[in-house]
Amino acid sequence: MTNATSTDVSVSFEPASSARKLPAGGTGRLGFFEPAAPALPLNPDDALADIAAESAGNAQPYPLVLSASPLDPRAWPAIIAARVAGGVTIGSSTADDVERSAASTASDAPASSANSFTVDTIDVNGDELPDVTLYAARADGTRTAVSDDWARLSRLIERFSPHAGTLYPSALARDIDRLDAIIDQDLIGTLFAVIASSEHPHDERLDRRDFLHGAQQHAALRRVFYARLGWFDDILSRSPYLLGSQPTDADAHLFGVLLTFDIGYRNAFPVPDAAVVDYPHLWEYAKRLYATPGLVSDDDRRTIGLLPDTDGAYTQPWGEPAFTETVDDIRAAWNA
């Protein structure tokens, strides 16, 4: 919900057609599979102070815009943080809870923070998937990048929210930091490395390539990825979320991997490799978050390829979803 004193956070989605399985010209051309170190500092106070000074006395000195793609597992911590900032309640919530939370966002906000948040989905045309970046829009129509530190951007977004502390409570900060680092390195980083090592100069099938063409590296990376999925599945066998009864920023990091893997990135893996559905506790956990009202929009689902477009056709940035032994239709299983 917005009002005259709200800060508006928007999520800009690049078209799903930008990502293709082993695209012509190489995966590196997309600037997507090799996460770069952030170019901007996480602390944006100086940049935001300059922009705010342009609107002295205005309770809304700048709207914030989050540029991200739902195809990108790195983007989901920031997307979820923006949606929680807008009043979405995750955990043991109902649709009525979400509506009440969204309706009361502005009125419940402290007078000193005039910031409440909404998330709008805006299609932005382009040839490449965007880096995950938070921008501040200036009064003259230009925008200034505030931070591109995708691994910690969700915490920055939450800082501007009247719901601060929901996903990154100080009492759990050390544990969240540890889990975020594991997810970002062993799952997201390894997933991108698997995709990069799938690239090769000829059209031979991956399972027929010899070690000199990268199959050895590919297999080692996949072992790391699946070992971590198993580790998280074990954690979730004893707890509804990674750190207890309520979701945190670590859950947002993990959910981004699970949501984008089955329909997209598993196409870079050999056919017999496991899907999320093969990990019972991860699967129940992912489905529970996926079904949370307001957390994943229908536009997200269409972009990822989980729902058809108005013409009945599915967007398939990586082609048909990979064969899954345990379910007949992985799309239907996610949406059940």
C-alpha cells in the first residue's frame, strides 16, 4: 500500500527470453553466470543523503527501484525482502493476514521512518538479464544506483522498511550470515559454475564428453551442489525453516535456488540427476513458501515457466523442463 509519504520499491523484470540453454556466443556473454564482485558499497547513506537533499522538506525524497529477474536465484532474497517490506507476511500466515498487514503498513510505520513499500512488476526490454541492483529515482527522472551487493541487498531493503528485523533479526544475525554464505557459495556459485562448465565448442552430449572437455569438473561441482541440498534437507527435517519457526533472510536465499532450479537450470545437468522434489523436506518447504500469498507473483511464475501465458504457451528460457523421474509433470507438481 502506498500513500503520499511512502517510498515505492519496484521490481523490474527482464524478459525471460534473454536466458537460453548454452546461448550462441557463450554463457559469459550474458554476464549472468559468473557473479561479479559488487561495484558499489552496501552502505548507501552518502548517496541517499545527496538525493534527499534535492527534496528538502519532502517526506518522500526518492522512490527506490529494485532491478532484478525472477530467473536469477541471486535476485530472490531482495525480491522477497521488498515484498515483506510491503506487508507480505510469510510463515504461518493466511491470506487475510497478508491483506491486513499490507493495509496497515503505512499507518503502523514509525513517524520517523515515512517509508512503506509496495512491489510492482514492470517488464523492461533488453537483451540481457539485469544485475541485481537497487536504484534511487531522482526528481528529474534519472536514477542513481544505490547498491549492487546482491548477497546482502535484502538486508538493506529491510532497513528502509517499517518491518525491519523481520527477515534479519539481530539475535540471529550470526547464524543467518553463516547460512547465507553457504547458500551463496555452495549452491548459487556452484550452480553457475556447473552451467559455465557445460559450455563446450561442439554439440556432443555432456555424458559422452571425456574428462579433457570438462566432464570431471562438471561432476565434481554437481556433487557439491547435491551434497548441500541434502544437508539442507536434513536441517528441514527437524524445523519448518532453517533457523526455527519463522523464515529469515537465509530462507530467502535458499528459496531462490529451489524455485529456479527444476524448471530452468537442471537442464544443464545430466538427465538422471535429482530434482528438488526428490528431497522430501526441501520440497515441502519450497512448496509452502511458493504458495504464500503475495510472495511469488503470477508474473514471476510465467517468467520462470511455471504458468502459461494468455495464449496458453509456456515461456521456456531453458527449453522443456528436464525429465523428473518421481513426477510426471514438474510444473503441475509445483502448482498443486
